[in-house]
Amino acid sequence: MSAREPLRVVYHLAVDAARAEARAEVLAREQTVEVPRAVVRDAIVRGEALGRVEALREDPGGGFRATLAYPIGATGLDPAQLLNVVFGNSSLHADVRCLDLEPGAELASALGGPRFGIAGLRAAAGVAGRPLTCTAIKPMGLSTAALASLAGCFARAGVDFVKDDHGLADQPWSPFRERVAACLAAIARAAEETGHRPVYVPNLIGTPERMRDAQRFAEDAGARAVMASPMLVGLPAFWELCRRSSVPVLAHPAFAGTLRFAPEALFGKLFRLYGADAAIFVSFGSRFAQGEDACRAVAEALRRPWAGLRPALPVPAGGIELASASKLVEFYGSDAMLLVGGDLQLEADRVLERSRDFVRSVHAAAARA
Amino acid sequence: MSAREPLRVVYHLAVDAARAEARAEVLAREQTVEVPRAVVRDAIVRGEALGRVEALREDPGGGFRATLAYPIGATGLDPAQLLNVVFGNSSLHADVRCLDLEPGAELASALGGPRFGIAGLRAAAGVAGRPLTCTAIKPMGLSTAALASLAGCFARAGVDFVKDDHGLADQPWSPFRERVAACLAAIARAAEETGHRPVYVPNLIGTPERMRDAQRFAEDAGARAVMASPMLVGLPAFWELCRRSSVPVLAHPAFAGTLRFAPEALFGKLFRLYGADAAIFVSFGSRFAQGEDACRAVAEALRRPWAGLRPALPVPAGGIELASASKLVEFYGSDAMLLVGGDLQLEADRVLERSRDFVRSVHAAAARA
């Protein structure tokens, strides 16, 4: 193996002790040279391209954990080929799960990670020292006027970030450009009344070319953050979007849960490595079954010092109820953004009041902490 | 629901009879309006955006099958938002699998499907009436000269398609442009000797911008087909690549197996809908555990008349051995492309002979059929 620091990936292998070593060796070939062992003849292929089993140990929960070292030359330092090396073909093998990865300094620097990170999101909102609050304008099917009116209502309630629902695209009921302009205007009007101007976060979704146009429009219109779903648009397209962005980017988890990835490896590390400034993930206390340990692991993976990359903001979400907000503040601490969506709209004539309750309960819980 | 033909998606729900109806209704909201039922107040939201449970029946294997109808307005006729409606948030729910989808005529026409299809691939190779043969230059780590020499060898053996291994990217050992030019030249030299000129298929992998450059280079250099991995680069980026392509596009399944999708829905229908002219998939008789029924379903979903889209070519693969080639010809029939990779290189000094054996065995099996 060359002197460059390798990419390390940890996998769980559902095999018994008799087969573990051979299985790990097959995995190392599958992810790089992809030929039978007898065909690995060339010295450079063997020394500089082939993956290597660096560690193999029994997993306390059954099966084995294998740490593989891949020469980073195999990734070509490209975001798409990196995914290929991490979990391309082996994703088609039912006995493998991807648990963890360490890109090393050179690869991490090539990908770049968050360009704004937690500090950039706090600067956009003008908030220090407490958790941030976030809600979504929805549901899909509302007119632009109705969605903008909701945005204005949330602004008056004092929410920090008002984002598009991730299902708001360029649909007949509310075309993208019309919605972005109207929501920014509604928030500006609310700001004139109250002095509080939340960050409106348009949802960028589409093919790469459509996303580039939408991104340019949103930034020119004055959006101070944007959102995209890396697994829907493709992590490589998400990476390009982050590289180009002049404002922080929130990552939404749609289409991601189907992967046989440990949540902290996917939402924590990969999303951060590819440039997410904040990662939305389904939390305990939501309508998705995610345990507290997994949630803690995701939040820590996003925030802790890692690979020279900026920290990214954890955004627990997924149908969190107003009543749980203060408990979640205790759990996730200050460097987090709480996203409460539909629950704020439960009572048609009390959206402003419920939104104010949300803001108050987060601020109060933060003050107690 | 509006008069436009809806998008229909079939899911498996791992629930008991007491919960089935409510679970399906929750799924319909999750994939569209994404709010509690009480928040679905607006008449247009309820009538034109909300998904609807169209059928619900017990699955003989346990659980329930739910057919949901989504207004196609919800997709915005966009490739990324379509994925979002099909399986965005619900991919994060462990009790749901996506089994099938029917886009309907308007959505199918908006996506467009294969631009060349089986006929275009046959025209590129100049082969009618028998299965096509394919192999891959590999392993990663070989120099451009060594890879081009393999391409020339496969050409002389009479293989129809010679493709890059899906792990060949833009790596130090063989940069993309250098490799494409050298392989096309090696195949042209072989064609002068033998009169047979196979189709060389470069692998396009990278971010959307890098793929666009690579695609332009490959087409200008004279490549008569290209390959990409839809799940690595993102299905929406793959769709744009297919729309732009002046040559047929082969789809590789890397990073796809992790999805909780029925193989025929993902590799058969979605890959075809998004524009794949041929879909490579792991077959029985390979190093991947895929049953014959699933393989038949994938092949049929690619080829049968569907939604007004051109048929796409099934490409069974995944470590098929030379000895299985004739059995696979019997199974898949004439409209298929057999991909045998590493096995042709098992003996260093007999690559040409083994490749000739592969070609002969496919031709002979086809003649017997």
C-alpha cells in the first residue's frame, strides 16, 4: 500500500468464525479490484489498488467486524467513486452492513465537508448559546399565498428557521420561484413588525441542472440557507451543490433509511463529509422508531472534531410533538436545531400560539440547562 | 383526485390485520402531505395532493399489500421528486417495502425511459437474433496500456461489448481520457485484423459536472455506448445523462442493493423509466444470492411492453462463470446480454482462448434454442 493515508471502512459481517477471514478478504476484493484472487497478478494492482483487511474481531452482538483499508487512489478523490469504494457492490450482499468510515486527512480535505457548519448557521440566524428552533411550511397542495402566510406566522412567533417541507417541489399549487419570493416577502413583513427575521430555507429538489437553477434563484432572491435531500438527488450532486453554495445547506434524510448503513455513519459522517452544514434525522420521540443511542451517536458524529472538517448541526425531527421539545433540548444540548412541523398546525386557529409555545419551551429549557 | 392518471405504487406492510388500514392511510399521508390527519383541512390538499389507498389485501406470505394512488401533480413531473413520492420518507420506516410502481402514461412520457433500448444496442453492435456477449476490462490498478491490451484481446475473441469495470474511474493508474482513447484505438486495431469491432463502453462516474464532461469526451472520441451507476451518481443525474446521450446507456447496480425495493421494481422498472437502455443486475449463477424468480421478474420488467416506453436489455452479471454461460442463454433467451468478467482472466496466458470459448458457447447455445 502506498504511503498516503488510506480510507478505512468498518463493516459488520453476518458470518461465523470459520468463514470470517475469507469473507473479509472477498469483501476487500469486491470493493476494489472485483476479480477472483487468481486474477490479482499485477504488482501495482496488489500493492496500490487492492483493499486490505486491517482488523477483524468478533462482534459482541454476533458476527464479525472487519476494518478495511482502501488506498485512496482507488477513490480518484471523487465523491461518486468514493461511495463506490465504501459500499458499491457490497451493498448487494445481504450479509454486509457499513458501520463506520474514516476518510483520512487527504480525502477529507478533497471532499471538504461543511463550508459554514454550526457557526455559519448560528450567524445566519443571529443566535448564540441556545438550541435553534425550526419548523416547516406544509402541507403540499396549499397555495403559495397560504404557505407564505404560514411562514409569516412562524416568523411572528419567533422561530429561528422556517423551511419548506421536503415534499414541496415545483408543483402546480405552488411553483418554486413564486413560493421562494412570497415566503421571503412574508418574513420580511413580519420582521418589520417584530424585529425578528427568521431564516427561510427553500427546498432544492430536482435533477442536477434544475437544482443549479433553483439554487441560483434562491440565493439571488436572498435566501440565507437552503435544503436538499442527498439520497434523493444523489450524494455527488449534493456535494456539488454544497461546494457552490454561498449559504448553509441543510440535508434531509428522505430515501436514505433504506440503506444498510449505521445511522451515525450515514447521517453523521457521510452527510457531513459531503458538505451538509446541518443534518435532519429522525429522532426518538418522533413517528419513526429510532433509539436514543443511535440519535446520540448521530448527533456526536456531526459535532465532534473529525478529520479537520467543520462541525455540522444535528436537527432531530420526524414528527416531534410540542410537548417533547424541552426533553429533546435536554438530550441534544445547545448545539442542535429542534424541528417541530405538523404539530404546530394541529389547531387551525391556534398556529401562532402553538408556535410561540414551541419557541418559549425551547428557550426556557435552554435557560434551565 | 384530479382527472390525470395517478402514479400507483404497491408496498408491502409488515403489519397485522387490525392495523393494516390505518397503517396504509398513514403511508399515504407520509408520502405526500406529511402532516397529522387533523392538519389536512384544505380542499385542494385533500383532493389533489394527498395520496389515496386504492387497494389493500393480505399478502399470502404475511403482512399486507397496499396499492397507493398519488396525484402526479405531487411529483411535479420531476425525476427527483418522483423518487420522493415513491419512497422518500417511508424508506425510513422499517415496516415498508416498495414492491411495484405504475407511472401512468403522462409521467412515463415525462421521464421518457430508454432512448435507444434493445434495438439501439443491437444496432450499435450489429447483432440480431442472438444474445449479446459482454466482458469488462479490469482490475483497477492496471495501467492504461494493460487495460487497452485486454480490450484488444476481447475484441479479437469476438465479444460484442467490452466495458470498463464499474470501479474504473479517473484514477492515477489509468486516467479516464487516456483510457477511453487507448481502448478505442486498441479495438480499432483489432477490427482491422479481424473485421469485428465490438462496442467499447466507458464507465462514467463522478459528480454531475464531471460526468457531463466525461460523457462529452467519450462521445466525441467515438464511444458507441456508455455506462453509469444510477444509485451512485443519483437517479436524477442518471436521467439527465440519458436524456443528453447520443449513444445507448448501460446501468450498473452498484450501491443499489441496499434499498428495500423489490429487484424488479428497482432494476426493472425504475432503471428503465429513468432511461437505462440496458440494466446490469446480479443473476443466479453468480457470487450474489439472487433467486431465479427474481431474475426472471427483472428481465421481464425490462423487456415487456410497458407504459409506452422502449424495452431495455437485461444484462445478467455478478461473477458468472464461463461454464454457466449456455445455461443462462437458455434461461434469459435471445434479448439479453451475458456479462462474464473476471472468469475470462482466470489463466493469465489463456485470456484470448477463454474469451473465444465464452463467445462460442453463447453462439452455440443460441443456435440450439
